[in-house]
Amino acid sequence: MLGFCTSPEFVHHLTGPSHPERPDRIRAIALAVRQAGLIDSPNPFPDFSPGFQIKPLGGEKMIELTPRPADVKDIELVHAPRLIEHIRHVCQSGGGVLDLGDTAVSPRSFDLALLSCGAVLTCCDAVMEGKVNRAFAACRPPGHHAEPDRSMGFCLFSNVAIAARYLQRRHGVRSVAIVDFDVHHGNGTQAAFEEDPSVLFISIHQHPKTCYPGTGYDWEIGEGAGRGATMNIPMSPGLGDEEYLAAFESKIIPRLDQFKPEILLISAGFDAHADDPLAQMELSDEGFAAMTRMLAEVSKTHSKGRIVSALEGGYSLGALGRSVVRHLEALREEC
């Protein structure tokens, strides 16, 4: 069984008319999963028409999960209280920009960031309680750039990092693996666990010499007790399915086999797609499906098949809708 957690409220995190991390991303996913026949509930955005069409897949429907907001204490598992209060105050004062220019917030953004993180935690609870085998959170704002003491890169709170800590504290999970295939390096997730050997963080991304945020070199492997529990795989611009799948086969899957996580978390960014406007990689819809199938297979060996996946980037609406559907299809196939 595959769980799917989202909310129409996510469109009320307003970032400005020309911002790539825009509300239409949620609308596109809502339409895509219904066109694919993955869920039956009415589309909350019936007037949205991005111009793509996805063929019905057939098969078992996803189980829809209702997100609950994360508690501030959950956010404090990763983030400094002063950062949380800063974001709250900026939003309460009418919104603004949290960093040097790209992390915009509006009056409701603080509450929606709690709901976004809470969607991922809702997925964690559903998987650990056996309600579903796997789950995907279609949430925004995204999270993997948010560091313990600063928001950046469209991200307010580090959703997946918080989920890893939550799994350890709430559900007694000892070892968590995070695989991040967003085109941008997950610097916030890395910062949260750099000295922690109980969380394996693997990021495959466009080379930091050519892409935001400029971190994620292969020599960044963690610090102190966590040395070796961080793996970065920078990819040169222009590479696509063949090279990504080779990296999964030769580097990512063997490292997961070695680590043997009790649960696998995925930072699912779809901006390495060939159609995405913010980077220069050449992945296809099928490339995302193939990577997902490989992760699903390794999860069956070590994690009882348990996976929680959370939306990160992806800024071409058509590519995002199609790729999310292929990701979900692959997760469902291997349940």
C-alpha cells in the first residue's frame, strides 16, 4: 500500500509572480495523480489547466493521508529556536525575504511550513504504524537547503532531516538513510547530520562548480564520528539516465547495502529533468522511475520495504507532474 499526503492549503505559501517555487507546482501534482488514476478524490483545483495529459495507469489506488502540522518541538529537533522565531516574526509582519533574495515568505508561510513538515511526519507515522508500506508527501515549501541556523534556497525548515530525527525519537529507529536526487545539493540535510553516524546522507546532484548552492563536493564525507556517513556524488552538466543509473548501481546501492538502514527517506526533487529551467541535467521521466525502483528494491532487503519520500524541487510543471507519477508508480510496484 502506498500513502499520499498533501493539502490544497500549500498553494497559499506565496512566493511572488515570477518565483520558480510557485503554488502551481502543487496544482500540477494534484492534477497529474488524478489523470493517472492514482487517487479518486475530487481535484481541489478544477480550473487549473497546465496543458499536459497523463494516461491512466490502472492498478491499486493510493491511500490518501491527511497532514497535521508539525509541532514547533519537532522543528527544534533540527533547527535553532532563534531561526524558528525569526521566520514566525517575518511572516506575522506580512512576509518578506529570509535570505539574500530567493526564499520568499508571505503571511501564512510559517504555518504552511509547519504543515509541510507535518505532511512528512504524517507519512512517517503511517509507515511505522503499518497503515501503509510507503508514502509520498507532496508538500511545499520544500526543505533540503534549510540549515540548522538559516533558511535558504526556497526552504524554510529541513523537512526530511526533521523526519529522520522524529523517526529516531518517536519511533525508536536507530539507523536512517536519506537519498537526495534533487539536482541541487542538499546542504541543509548534510549540515544536520554531518557528525552523526546513525544517519546516512547520500546526495547526487549537479556539480557544485556549476550549480547552486556551491556545496556537495565528493570530498565532503562528514566530520568526527560522522565521517563516512555523508556521500556526495557531483554530476557534470549534461549527464542523464545512463550516468545516473550507473552511479546508483556502483555507489549508492552498495553504500545502502553496507549501511542497512531501518527506513529509507527520499528527498525527491525532479529538477534534474531535461525540461527543467533551473539546471542543466538530462534525466527523463523513466530515469526517475528507474532510480526509484532501485531504491525500492534495496529497501525490501534492509528496511522491510519502508520508504518515506518528500517533494523537493522540480520547476517545469509538465515534467514535474509526469515524473512524480512515475516515481509513485515505481514505489507502488515494489510495495
